[in-house]
Amino acid sequence: MPVSEKTGSTFAVILATRNRPNDAVRAVRSILASPLRFTLTIVDQSDNSESSDALMHFVNDSRVRILKSSNVSLARTRNLR
């Protein structure tokens, strides 16, 4: 039994991406396959729509939230709300 099921914990996962739609999709699929309870916030800092378009496949998953940001900084990404 995963730790989150034993403790009732929910983990917050933040994925920052910039102009890497294939890598972002692969990472999201991997995260979604986890047996842990989590919320996934994807911060898309791309300067084109390729990543956003590729990530739209995940918008109906209640664990996923996608944010578009013009800030190109990992530190700023971690502080988005």
C-alpha cells in the first residue's frame, strides 16, 4: 500500500516546462501513473502553443491544473498561485 494511502496524505507536484511538448507529455503520463494521491500543477512557460496544445489532453483529469506563465524562471514558477 502506498504511503499516501496509509497516511491520507496528498502530495503537490509542480512541473515547469518550456518549449518541450513531448517531454512534458511523457513526464505528465509518468506522474499520472503513480499510485500516490497528488495534485499536479503544470506551469507552461513556452513561447509558442505547442506545449499547451499537447498538454490539453490532460485538462479533464481532476488531479491536473495547467497554468500558462510568461515568467521564465524556475524560482518564479515555484511561487505562482
